[in-house]
Amino acid sequence: MSDAITAEGLVKRYGDVTALDGLHLTVPEGTVFGLLGPNGAGKTTTVRILTTLLKPDAGHARVAGFDVVRDAALLRAHIGVSGQYAAVDDHLTGAENLEMVGRLYHLGVKRSRRRARELLERFDLADAADRPVQGWSGGMRRRLDLAGALVAAPPVLFLDEPTTGLDPRARASLWDVIAELVAEGTTVLLTTQYMEEADRLADRIAVTDHGRVIALGTADELKGQVGGDRIELSVTSAADLETAGRALAPLAVGDVQVDADALQVTAPVTGGAAALTTALGRLAAERVTVRDAGLRRPTLDDVFLSLTGHEADAETKETVR
């Protein structure tokens, strides 16, 4: 498998601010690569360089076999881009929006019209195809924007926070479309503020901070960096907290944490479900009344918190430069 995207030592500065500080990326063909990071980590700047909208101050990158600076004009015909906000013309119909994109790609009138109808069907927008976009819902507009990025059937697709502002149903629908595209061979670089989105879609994930990649791997590999499973349980009485903590201590592979305010005990363990079963048996023997108990695996939110020092904020946007 060859690489659809490579970036080596990308640097981008805005005055005294360093947006990218030697960033490296490699994205194999036919995969989804997730780019995560806090506000100002360099995600949008990276996408803008890889899509020829910005020139790096140092380093180089290739996308679909083209140098992003030297071959910028040629590269643009081989990529699709969907940004944080739907870039559609409210005064045109859905079909007219896509036909216009096709003509900008020099597909010709007939081919542009045919491609527009194909994509409207694929994105379940055919019934609204001939209505002005200004009356469409946010989810429909987002699907139309993604369809526009696919008019020229590009081998590489850049999605910069594509589901921002969508309701859960619309988000899940868009996830299905992205999965279908990758199954057909499209390479996707995805930036997102939703950890669940990266967990579900991305084959590999890079966590960025201060313009550098600080962690790279599959979702499971990244989760493994912050520890294993945790038993989390709550008791009905504060008087049981000390007993519960003492009962779990022999099973724990780290410190047992007791939250008196929440009446909760947390213990890092190995052994998965078997450890939980053993823990519940020990608690029953100690006559501790358990209100709720479960085995929790680390999430990408835990990874994000561990690596960057704070939680991912769904309301945080990187400054667009």
C-alpha cells in the first residue's frame, strides 16, 4: 500500500506565533486518518497547506503524488475539500450547486449535470434537488457540501470538522457515507472535535499540540497509553466507602480512588470482566451495598486529557488563519 499523503517537517509561522513546528504525517491510500488536537494545535493550518491554500515556511508535503507547492495547480484536480462550514450558494438549487462545481472542474455541462444527479441520489437529496438551498436544513446543507467535494471523484478527501453542528442522526448518516467512500478506495484526512467520531472512523489517529504530532497510532494503541480497564462503582452509604476501597485494593494495579462526594470508588485493574466479577464477590462478602458498578475502558477523551492536559471541548474551534 502506497501513501496518499506525506508531510515532513512542516513549519508555518504567523509573526511570533508558530502554528506548525516541524509536523510529520503519513497517510496510506484507502484509509481514514484522524487529526486531533486542542485549540491552536495546527489542525486547520495543516489542512490548508495540504490543500494548497497556504505555503509552508519550511518542510515539504506530497498529496496524491503531487508536491503541494510545486504542483499545486495539478494537485487541486485530485483532491476534494469540505470545511467547517458548508460552502454552498443559498440562491442556487442543490443540483445547480453541484453542476457549478463540475464546470469549475472543467467536466463539461452534460457530465456535470449527470454527476450532480448521481451525487444527489447517493446523499439522499434527490427530492430536494430542485429547491433553493436556503430552505434546506443544516444536515442537508452539510451533505450537499460533502457531495460538492466529490464531484470530480477525487482520490484524496480532506474533511475539516465535517459534522460540526449536526444532530446525532445527521452525524451518523454522514459517518456511513464516509465509510462507504473509504471502502471504495478514497483516502480521507479528517479533523474533528468529536472523540467518538475519530474512534469510529479513523484507522490511525495523530494527536497534535503546539504544531507537532505528540502521539500516533490506532485508537486502541492510544488508549493503551493511558492505562487499562477501571472498575467504577458507587455505594449507597458513605460508611461503605472505606470498606469498598479496602476490598478492591488487592485487585488494583494502581491507586484506588475514593470520591466521598459522589460515593464512588475507582480502581485500575487487569483481567477485564473477570476482575469485575471478583470485585463484586469481595464486596458482597464485606456486606457492601453497591448501587451501580461497571468496567470502563479508556476513551479517546482520556487520551486527549492525558496527552494535552485538558479535555477536548466540543465548542472549541481552532483559529482559522
